[in-house]
Amino acid sequence: MNRIKVINEPSELVPMLRSVDTPVKREVLKEVTLEWRTADEIEEKFGHEGREAIIFFEKMKLVEMRWLSKDGNYPEKSYHTYYTSFNINAQWPVYEISDVLTAAMMGDEEYSEIESKILAEVGKDGKFSGDIAETLGLSSTMLKSLVRRSVKMDYRGHRIELIKEEK
């Protein structure tokens, strides 16, 4: 089945740009495009960074998951790319696209610093995104782009909430 990801909002570019920002992420993405792979198979082939890439892709909704049983063992989560192509409708004001590109290309250390500030504002119960943007002096596009880059938080409507980790 052909699934096309239509990108209508500038901040939706962040996951796309971040999904191929390292050689390992690029290779893992290629691997799960070809066939279903478990996180253990990915980690065995690409190391811990490969497993982190799968977690990132899952949060960004770039991969789908299904339970797969191999050799009569217990079923394991396996992953495959969700989309076969992308359609980018790109007509945005310069100030918005510059926020998106800044968030996507920001160094890990700088991003980690601002992510910590956002997480502190979000707290354990979540918070309205407009309040966070105002408190931190960020545009709504910049905040949305930064949150979309994170694997620790996500938007739920107009609120930003922590992502609950699976045990």
C-alpha cells in the first residue's frame, strides 16, 4: 500500500530533517524501509544508536509497529516505514521557516539546554503551549519545532505533555 505523508505545516519538516541527520539514522531508515525489523535486530546491526533511532522514528510517526513472532519465540515489536513518499507543500513566511530550520539544525548541546527549559515548564502534568512560548520568549513555530524534535514530549491538542515511557 502506498502511503504519502503530506507536510502542510513548517514544523512538520523537523522530524524529516532529523530522521537523516546521522549516518546511523539514515541506514536504519533504509533498513526498515526494506523489511520488518525488531529493535533487537537493529541494535545488533547498528548498536545502541540504532535502537535510539527506532525510538525516534516511532515518536515521529515515521515507522509503524506490529508484533512479530520468529522461530516460535515470544512476539516482539517490529518496525517498518509507514510512508512510501512525502509531499511537501512549501509556502511559508521566511520567519517561520527560519525557526524550523534553526530548530532542526541546532547542535545537540544547545538543543539539550533549551529542551530542559521546556521540560521544566511542562512539568509532569503538561501545560498550554502558548504559556510556555510566552514564558520562554519563543515563537509558537519555534516551540512547536523544538517539541517535534524531542522524544521526551509531544503535543496533545494545544498542550505539551511528557511522553510516557513503555516498560
